[in-house]
Amino acid sequence: MANEDRRILRTRNNLKRAMLELLKETDFKDISITKIASLARCNRVTFYSHYESSAQLLADIFHDYLEELAHYYKESFKEKTTLSLADSSRSIPIFEFVFNNQFVFSLMLMGEVIPGSQNIFCETISHISRTNLALKDEIWFDIEAVNFFETYALLGLFIYWIKEGFKSPPEEMARRMAYLYSTTLGEIIVKDT
């Protein structure tokens, strides 16, 4: 049974690698199952014994990367009793992981390849916050609203980073996030309308 499990895992990993290689050169909509299977050195029947579609394969790839991102997120507060949102050092590994996997996170977070992938990203982060973290002080409105605000703000910051071509280093992005999470931006000036 262990050999069969290793074979299944190896085949899935080969299919995932093939998909990512093809995505570097071809639009997702133009990638056929035949191309994926051929590059993974298997046939269409083998592909379909693991995945129903190329979208399911890509979703599985995203899932793998989100699991690893979740690991880094949990590590950022492991063995702590409290943490400050103003502490940028705890977020650096999260930004480094995204930086080191720019291609996959660009596909996922721009939301153009698989509709809803942004929401899956946000739900992954939100679930950890909901399950493993709590505000020290009570607030007067629903904590779930705060959770969504913080999570989608993080998504927005990642999208900005992708659109700027990952110009800023991970440390700078972590500092920006800490600043935004811990500071009120004050009054807004209305420009000429």
C-alpha cells in the first residue's frame, strides 16, 4: 500500500509540475489535458484517475501553496501569548514565501485563472485568525467584520505588490502591513472634483 501511495503522490506531483511549466508559456484556457499528461509522462486516463479537469488540478496546486502559507502564518505567532500587529518581523516569512513563489501567487491572487481563488486565499487566512487568534480587548462590533477587514486588506496589499512587479522587498511589505494594521490614517483630503 505504501508503494501505491508513493506512486500516486509522484504522479500528482508530476502533473502539478507539468501544469506550472505549461502556464509559464501558455494561457490556462489553451492548456489541454493531453499537453499536461504528455509533459507529466503519463496518459489522459492517468490524468483523469487523479483529477476531473485542469481547473481541479490548478486548484489542488493552489491548495498546496496555501497550506504552506498557512504554516508560515501560524509560525508567526507560535509559542506567543500575545502579539502586536505593529510588529512587522512576524510577517516577514509570509511575504518571503509569497515572494519566492511569485508565479503561483500571481496566478492565484489576481483571480483571473480560477474564479474565486482570491476568496479561497482569504478564507484560509481568515480561518486561522478566527480559530487561533482573538483580540485582547472587546470591541463594540462583530469580530468577524474585523477578521474580514484585516484579511481582505492583506489580499489588497498582495495584489498591489503583484501589480508593482514585486519591486519592494518582503521586509518592506511586512513593514507596510504592520503600519496599516496598527495605524489610523486620519482625515482624508478631498481633491479637486
